[in-house]
Amino acid sequence: MKDMGEMLLRREGFSEVVIGNTALVRAMIEAGVGVVTSYPGSPTPEIASAIASIPAGLRPFYFEFSVNEKVATEVAFGAALNGRLAVVFFKSVGLNVAADTFVQLPLMEITGGMVVVLGDDPGAHSSQNEQDNRHFARLAYLPVFEPATAAETYSMFKEAAALARSRKTAVILRLTTHVCHAKEKVAFAPFAAARKDDGPRFDVRNGPYVPIAAAVFPMKRRALEKLEQFREYADDSPWNLVFSHGNKKRGIIACGTAFLALNDVLAVAGDRRPDLLKLGFSHPLPRRLLADFLSQHEQVLVLEELDDIMENEIRALAQLQGLAAVIIGKQDIGDWIGEYTPERVAAKLDKVWPGLLPARPETGRDRPAVTPRPPQLCPGCGHRSAFFAIKKALAAGDITVADIGCHSLGFLPPYQMGQVLLCMGASTATASGLALANAERRVLAFLGDSTFFHAGIPGIINAVFNRHNLTLVIMENGTTAMTGHQEHPGTGKNFNGPTAAIPLRRVLESLGVANIREVDAYSQKQLTAMVTAALAEEGFKVIIARHPCMLKHVREQKRRGAWKGVPVSVNQEKCRRIHECVSVFACPSYQLEDQGDVRVQEDLCIGDGSCLQTCPAGAIETRGPGGEK
Amino acid sequence: MKTGKFDIYVIGVGGQGIGLLSETLLRAADHAGQPVRGVDTHGLAQRGGMVASHVRIGAGAHSPLIMAGQADMVAALERHEAWRGMNSYLKDGGTLAYYDAVWQPLNVRLKKEAAVTSEAIGAACSARGIREVRVFRDDLPDPLMQNMALLAEICRLDLVPGLGIVHCEAALKDLLEGAKLEKNLALLRRIVQG
């Protein structure tokens, strides 16, 4: 088996098939990065997996999963002020959490240099929105690289790091889901390991670092001057390239994976192919290059995934310079939504320039729709058991509020638990508001344990402080499950080793939460009774429903040969076709046969036994460790 | 060995080993000396949802994503997902290779929609000139090896141009080790050698 850790540290150059996230880690090592921080979030956790593949003692830089993105950005910033090249990475919406810190970065002389790696998510593959973080780059006057491939991720990071260090600033490397996860063979350069350096480098004379009142203006001026210098870089950047096909009439400006899709689609356009301008360094825009491109074509399409940011800046440029090219960009709301996949790009070209692409066979027409398969709670998941039990305690009008995490999936049928979902840590305060001016409908919120530490605590303090009336169920599974089982402050381990666990209950008690109940999420009757009781009480009540993430737990136990799962089967003589197991408890292991019989899909059942208590007819039976009845 | 561009859309349910199957195909093509690119589903969807990988072999592919309706082959590990894959990504006249496991989707278990039958898949393949390869074995040592059983049939029937068992073995040796590698290689060889 190829050893990723060995490969990432290899001194000589080599080529390997990798995803963008892995290529990025090699680039960090070659660039001499000193400190890396993050909070887990798709599409970026595999960056940490690649770091984890390097044995702790051999890692050339410090890495931590911080408690949230804001803290991660601050730790990286501090390390960069201490002269270390620092990197922070997180998912798209993580930047909202980090924003208060992030927007201050351009004001600072960041002596070590800092690269902010963003995992944007066009298509909302694993996010609650598909926000376009290029807006934030404009807000913060920070330059942006936008790689399209794993190889570009590797090369652009090294360029971004060099610029960040030499210009004492932060630089954004904006990845998207299908850049982070796209695979290809990348040629890596050799590198010489730097000597370990623990010398303190922070010097207040590099500042000022305190932007208060009038001190803000010279700092802002310096930030804008740096941005102007990056504008000059943009025109000469090797990452902004014209691909000429000798087309005087039509040109297309694109970046990221939309540019790749465009190349696939145009392969059949023959000599009608428009000229292309690929922007790998996309903020600030290269004005000279763009003006030349606009002046050389009658019509220019700005093919821009998500929002119309480049389009508007290019229109402004054309107006300022009196350029006559017809600029085509967004044409309807649909153009703002979703990922620019090859079929989307082909459809856009058909709309803009009919006949450019030869007619394609229509696909998908008259084909039967296929039932969707949304993600779902795993067999044995404690959240399923909790939702099944909690639902029994709720009245018809009661309101349930979800948060971010695996338990968000409870909104799907048949549980339909969690009628509102905003963002990380928002459930308690949202529920507090729902309970105001609401004399009848009781409000119940859910919160995961990793999210509790990330952004959940202020809402809880507020509920105590302002005496709100709601029930909060903390679904404690002992990990950050959704993003791949990272440790959190409650687990007693961090990325680098053991640490003191911060017990959830003690945090709640010290915050002044007086009404706390705890239960194993598999104890369904007890949980139902607790929720019934809590809902009948006034004030702020917390129930900790605890069960380890069974995906993680069973994997770990199996690795040790210690898993004692007892698979179940349905006794067909006792079964009364009530279907509580398959349609209400709804563990995916239960499957419906044509005649209404229920069968256990043995590939799926992990033998957790959480279903045994759910059958009113008592027809679910264990089969013994070997599968025998 | 260089051949024309060949796009494989791999689809199944989170937890079935789609990632290993697609990574093996991609690396096998690399071992066969062909340019490769592709992408897997990571994150949320792996929790029992539909999971797909794009494997693009040969020169001339730029995006990691295959264009809908243009895949030369769909490799599926579950019956409903085979149906989804062929309806969305497979071109007429292409190849559908699927392992006929059934993991009922939510709406089937909730009695809102009917299950897909292998007969319906067969009829649709005939109507569209699709070569249908249905794989099912009751002699697998572990249901998690259904991906290997499908890979072995793909090798045995030479469904991917230029890709042989030797390349798949090399790819598996990149990805696995110890008893797990031996188990998978043994199954691959047993099926390919008939």
C-alpha cells in the first residue's frame, strides 16, 4: 500500500494521483509553512486527513483543529505575527463565523504571511447555502487565487504563500468542492526541509497592530495600497492566460472548474471555438489583460459560477475605457444557482450563441424518474433512537428547531424533527425567539456536542440570562460525526494527542443551567418520559441524550476484534405488519417485501439492538452473535 | 497503451465501497499508462445517501465531471442506483455493469414509491441498445466485497478498453495491504479466471 505520509515528506520530486486537498498539503510542506489551523467542514476535512497521514513526530508544521473557524483564524494570525508562514482552512460558511477576525487581516502587517484556504461549495453538496466568498475578498481587500485542478492547487498555493510572505499580508486560495476532491496525477517538486526554528519573531515595531479610531485610516490606506500592487501582479500573473483560437468575434472569460467544463464542451465546436481568458488570479482583476481581451472581440461571455461579481467589474471597466464589446453574463435567476457542470455550460452556450455547439442527442427525456436517496442516519445511530422517543412526547403543534450536524437529517420523513435550520449553534436562540409571544406551542431545540463547543454556548448563556422558555436536547455522540469523526473539546483528545476533556454537563452547570437531565439515547422509554416532563416545566431545560456515534464506535471495536453486535431478524409468525420498524423507527436495515412482509437486510444490520424495543408485536428477535436464531 | 476517451460513472449507496471501486479503476488506468482524472463524493452524502464517482480515462477530458448522458459505462453497486445512473449519465449504446444488491431507498420503505425491478432495468437496456451486465453472487465472504465482485466482472469481460486484471491488481496494491489486500486479490483472481 502506498504510504501517503511518506509520499508527502519525500525529498525528491515525484508524480502521484492525488485529490486537490492532498496536493495542497505537499505544497504547504514545500512552502515551509509553520502553523496550520482549521475547523472541520466539507469540502476541506481531507486536508487534515493528509496531514494526519504524516506521523506526529515527523510533521514539519504544527496543526490543530481549533474550536471554530474564528478561533482558527486568530491562532493562524497570531502565529503569522510571530513570523511563521501560517495557513487556516475551512468550509464556505466557516468564513461567516471567522468574518469578524477575517476582515481585520488586511489592516495588519502579517510578517510571516498567511494563506486563507476556503472550501466554497457551489451546488451546496454539503452546506446550508452556496454562498460566493469572492464577495468577502472584496470586503476585506484581499487577493484571491482560484485553482481549477489539483495540480493548480499545488502550484497556486506555493505562489500565494510566497506573495503572502513577501508582501506581509493574507492571501486567499479559493477552492470549490470539485477542486478539493478532483483527482489527477500531479508532478511534485523536490524540497529541502527547513531547520526547526522556535525563535520568537513578534515585534510591535512591525505594526501598528491596534486599529482604534484615527489609527484605522493609515492602516486602511496601506491595505488599499497593497491591493493596488496586487492589481499590477494580476496583469502579469502566469495564472491569467489567454487561449487564442483566432476568433475575432467571440471570447469567453472563465475561472475554476467552469473553465474545465467549458473546454470539454467546446471540444466539438471545431473552428467556431471562441477565444478563452482563464483567470486563475481573480481578485483584483487584471485590467490591462481584460481591456485587451474586450477590445479584440465583438462579444464576450463572462461564464461565472454563482454570483455576477466579475461580470459587474468587467462591465465597469468597459464603461471606463469606452470599450464597445457586448458583454454577456447572467441572463436569468437560474444562472445564479448551482454548479456550472459540463451540461450546464453547454446549455448556457446554446442560449447565448445558438448553433455554436452541434446538436446533441437529448438525454433524460421520457426516462422514468428515480426515487431520491437522501443521506440518512446510519443503522444503530443514537439520533434515530432519540427522535423516535422524543416524537412520542410531542403534541401536534409543538415546534422543533434543528442545528447543524448528523442530527439535521432528522428533518426527513418519517421523523420530521427539526422544522427550522439556520446555521452552526443557532438552534437555542432561534427556539428562544419562537417561544416569545407564544402561549401555546411548546418549543424544543436540538444541538450536537461538537456544535455546542463551536457556536452553541452563547445561545445557552442567553437563554439563562434572559430566562427563555424552551427545552434543549443536546445530542451527544462524542465526536464531530458529519465531517469524519474529528475530536472536539469534550472528547479528551485533540488532533495531536490527549488533552483534558471539558465535560458538557459541567459547562452547563457553570453557565447557570439549573434544569439538566441525562439519558442514554437508546433508553427510549426514559427519554420519552424526560421530554414529557421537561416540556411541562417552565424555563430553560436541557436534556443530554447520549450515545456514541455507532459508525465510529463499531469501526473501532471491529478493528480491535471487540464488536459484539447481535443481528436481528423478524419472526414472521409474530409479525403483525404494523411496520413500526420499517416506516416509523425506519432503520434502513428494515426492508419491505411485496406482500407487506418485513425483512432485515443483513448487509446493513450492525446488531446494535436499538430496534428491539420498538416492535409493538415483539416480533424483532436477536439471532445470536453468529447469526443463528 | 493509449485508447480513446472512456468515461465511467460509478454509483451506489454510501457505505458500499464506491470510493475503493472508483479509485481502483482510476489507478488501474494510470497503471495502464493512460491519462486519468475524476472525482468522488465526500462528506454528507456518504451517510447512506446516493454516492457517485466520475472516472475519466484517456486524453481530452478536462473537467473531473462527466457530462450527463455521455458516460461510456455506468458501474453500479445497487439496483436502484443502477437505474438512476443509467437514466442520468449513460449514453445510448453504452454499458451498464451492476451488482444487484437491493438497499431500499427511503420512499420505498415508507411505501410512497415502488421498488425498481431487475426486469425493468433489462427492458430499458434493450430499448436503448445498452449492454447489460448484471452481477450477483451468493458466495462472497463479505458483503463489503460486492465492489470487488463487480470489478472482477468488468475485468473478466474486458469492459474497459486497455484495462486488465494486472492493472487492477497493481491499483489494489497501491490502496490496500495485509489480509484485506489478499482477500480482495483472491476474489478478483477467482472470478476473472472463471
